[in-house]
Amino acid sequence: MRAEDESRPVVSVVVATRNRAALLQRLLASLRRQALPADRFELIVVDDGSEDETASLLEAMRDGAGPRLKVFSRQTRGGPAVARNQGWRAARAPLVAFTDDDCEVAREWLQEILAAASADGDSAIQGQTLSRPEERDAVGPFSRVLEVTNLGPHYQTCNIAYPKEWLEELGGFDERYPLPGGEDTDLAWRALKTGHRFVFAPRAVVYHGIVDYGPVGKLRWGLHWAESMRVFADHPELRRELLLGVFWKKPHALLALALGGVIAARWFRPALLLALPYARELRGRCLGGGYSLAWMPYLALYDCLETSAAVTGSLRHRTLVI
């Protein structure tokens, strides 16, 4: 074996980040605790135009102990698709693992990804994503919680690994997706359409942070989903994941039923009963989250904004999603 092959990492980890210095530091610390020897993998971080302390954090960590750290700093924000493409193209390993800056990886994460990749041959590997145990008690009405406990259908980049050869073949992430959401699903479905396979590795665990956006930030998050509706236009097969082939999420369907009942009640008062399933759903979310029923109106407002974002995006991309 040639000397350059012996020094080549077996897996490259790519992280796109923006304005999350504290969370990024936690992620990088977990990556430096990997059971996989540090000389067998590399870390590639693409700073997508951060305006906080991200640059100084990365500079301080560049020469520290652990795996080799490559840093790319973008002067202007390009979005996660652009940043991840810059990252994987710089990767030296034949396998590229992605995770996000609001995550923390288990110590055996890379070992389990490599074990699954070796056992299955030419496949992409999706690991299991759980919420951080230390933060589960802090879930509230402004929180975002992400857990992935089975294969697909969205193939989130918080915990997935692709052969670099696939990324080159597919051209990487579609940069028409400017915001987080949809660009990871699109890449996976393009891979599936070309005959590539994915396997699920439940022991390759990533812990996703429970992000508290605050009351205004959470509403803005609901509105940001409009551009993600492009994925249903690009991949009509995904419509089978929609409720009744139209509704993106169950609360959207119940909200539409409730609004229909309120409108119809002008002529037929018993139609107000159609709002009861949505009211029960809101109540269940409050009780399940462990917070007061007084937050039901706020949750309803969030659902209205998220539904309007889905409709706006579907109209823009000429595909019906509510």
C-alpha cells in the first residue's frame, strides 16, 4: 500500500454551521471523543457566513488534539446545501458522514456507521437520531424536537453517510433549496431513483439538541418551510407520505376541518363540532409536552402559519400540499 493511502481517512465528517458557536463546540467535543482512532477520520466544518464567535472557536480548535480539522469560511450565507457541497467536495475519504451543528454524537457513532457500511457494501447509512436526554425535561411550546428511529422517508442530514462516489455522481445537494429543509430529502430520493440503496443503523446514534426558538422565533420557523415544498414537486413519489395525499402533517388536516366547521356554522350551527378533533389534538400536545393548556391558542397560531407556508410553497412550485 502506498504511503498516501495509509494516511487517507476512511470517513470524512462534514458539518455546515451558522451562528451556533456554543452548540458547535459541543458537537466538535463529542466528535473528538470518538472510539474510532483519530487518524482514521477527518472533520470538515463549513462556516456559512457566521456573525458570532464561530470563527474564533474554529481557529482555537484547529490545532488541538484529535482528528484533523479542516475549516472553510464563507463570507456570505449560501444555505446548507451550498455549505455541505463545499464540505464534501473537500473530503479525502471514500465515505462522507453528515451531522448538524445542533447535535452531539455518541462515542461509537463512526464505528457503527463503518460497520454498517462494511456489512452492506455499496449503500448509504442512516443512523438513529434521538433527542438529548439532558434536555427532554425542557421541552416547551417554543421547542423543536427531532427524532429519527427508522429508515427514511426524509433521510435527514443530522445522521447520514454517503459514499463520496454517489455524491459526485448526483452532483451533491441541490442548491435551489436555500434554507434548511428538503435539500437532504431531495438528495436521498435522487439516489433512490438511480438504484442506490439505504440501510438503517440503529446503533449509530446522534443526539439532536432540543432547540428553544422563543415565541417569535418558533413562529418564524413555521414560516420558513415554504421552500421545502419544492421536494414534493421534484419527487411526486413522496406524496404517499402525505395524509390523504395532500396534508403535510396531521394537525394541518384537523385545522382545515376545524376552519371548515367554523365557516359552515354560519348556516348550520352543529358544524362547530368539526372543530373538536383539532381542539383535542391541541390539548394532547400540551399535556404530552407537560405545559399549560393556556398555550393552545399559540399552538393553533403556529399551525396556521406553518400550514400557510406549505400552501404558499406548494403554489410556488405547482404542487398541492397543505
